[in-house]
Amino acid sequence: MKITQIEAIPVCVPLKPGMTTKTAHGEHATSPLVIVRVHTDQGITGLGEATVSILWTGENQATAMAVIRDCIEPVLLGRDPRDITAIRRAMELAVKLNPFTRAAVEMAMWDIAGKAVGLPVYQLLGGKVRDLVRIKLVVWARDIAGSRRMAEQHLALGVTCVKVKTGLDPVTDIARVRAVREVCGPEIPITIDSNCGWTIQQAHYCLRELQDVKLLLAEQPIPPGDHAGMAELRRATSTPLMADESIFTLQDAWLLANHRAVDVFSIYPGKHGGISATTDIVAIARAAGLRCTIGSNLELGVGTAAMLHVAAAFPEIDVDAFPADTIGPLYHESDLLTQPLNLGPPSAFVPDGPGLGVEIDEHLLERYRVDR
């Protein structure tokens, strides 16, 4: 089997009314993405998705399209798409960084490999250790009344864990978390995510003030790079800490583990440059005795399917204790799929079809593409 073409299609999908985001990174109402289709000489087409974000990795639709066209496609044409290790290395040598773009292409190779043998991707990764992936829904950084409403909406859907965005201002952050705890009651676990927004001093203060809220975990309370500061914060609080923006590469994972800086890794294929790279980070967590869960960049259907396959395949991805963020399609107008994923809540089902187990709806793709 040989790769004959790598097609990159830019799309923009709005978030649903009332579901637009506000975090320490800013506000977000429409998601720009790139859908990737890898074509082969045997008629098998693989799907991938780049959830590009200029604030995260410096990638946007224009850079993703250019990198695929000018750097990745020339070195992959004619290769067997099932040679995923060799393809991953060829992409790493052809272009530095750009993890979400590389992940979209590699994701499509896994899709092809599964379709070629009639097996889901999780089977290629060693088989399932779970059928369901417990999820949490997010309360964005809104005013108190808006946060309460959103928490009530999530609970009405049946969710069993809620994440609250913080990192904007300690006073309002604390008030927002307390308001959500009042809505959720004592039994529903609550996590917080500061998206790097607190200083180390603010993080110490806020986690101390929120001690009685009994948080399940605190995600990325301070900016990345300060492993000693994160380790100091971890020692000072009983709230488990999770790394997200501070763990992109295998080296990031090793440094965090070596410093004993966090308790949990937030992982997902887009951030790490592909499914294979994500499994490497799981191995670091296993060696260090740490847990993982699945994070998110608000993926659509293809990207979420890839995340679910990874979540299903590894016991170290402890979504039962630390629910996943495989929730992007719940926030968007469309996931672009012919058959939407079953995301619950409270738990998402892992697709069972060959490859990623999803197919693009061509009518929806045409509706949301932005290069016509």
C-alpha cells in the first residue's frame, strides 16, 4: 500500500449558543480546524484532525496547510501508511514543533492501518482495558450567575464530574468555584483549571482558600517551565496537581516526573504530535507511578475518536478516578461525522468500527469548510 495524496481541508465550526468558552487564554466562539484525508493506492482513506490554536503551539489553519503541503506530503508520498514509526520519524525530521499538524497526519495513518485489517485502533494498541470513558464537563470563567447556570445544565445532562475554569483573578476564581460547589453539592467531584493564569503566590493562596471545597485536582495552576515551583506547590497542598500546558513532549514528561512536580498528566494525541508519542508519555507515567487522563483542545469528531481509542487502551489513563475531556463535540454545532459519537454523559463509548471508527459527512464538511 502506498500514500498517493495528503489532503488538508480547513473548516470553522461555531460553538453552540451559551457554550462559548472563556478561560485565562481568552474567549473562544468558533473553532478553526484542519481535516486531513490521507489517500492510498488501494482505495483506503485515513482521517485525521488538527485542532490548531495559535495560543497553544503557534499553529493555525494557514501554517497547518502549508506544513502539510510543503514539508510533510513530499516526504510521505509513496510510503506505506502502515509504517507508522518510520512516518513519524520522517515528519519529525521534516518539520520541527507543529504537534497538532503532525498528529492529524499520523492519526490518519492509524485509521488506515485499522481499516486495512478490519480492526479498531485500540486493538492495534494492545486491546481495550475499558469500554467506557468517564467524562467531565466544563464551567467556563463566567460571572457567578452564569457559572451556576452552566453547572446546573451539566448536572441535568447526567455528568458526574465538573471542571471550573480559574486563573483570571483569585477573588472571582474562588467565588466561582464555591458557587459551583454549592450547585453540585458534596458528592459531585470538582476540578479546577487555571490555564497557567496564576502566579506561584496566587496558586498557594487559592489552593489554601479552597481547601474546604475538596477539589479532585488542580490543573496547570502556574505557567509551564517552573518544575521546581510546581513541585513546591505540590508539597504545600493536599490537592493533586495536573500538568497540561507544561507537558507537550516526552522530555517534558520526564522532567515533571523527575521533579515529582505533579500527580497527573493531561495527555492527548494532538498536543503530543500523534498517538504514538502519546503512548510514549504513558510509559513515562507508568515508570514514575503517576496517573494520566485525557485532556482536550475542543476537538471535533475525528480528534475525539482518536482520544477515545487511546483512553480505552491503557490502564494508566485513569479516567475513572480523573474523568476525561473527550467532550469537544458536545460544545460545537457539529462534529462533522455521519454518525455522531456517543459521549454520554456521564461516560463516552469507545468507537468499535475499523480504524478510528468514524466517517466524515461530506455535506457537513462542505458546509463548514472555508476554502471555497
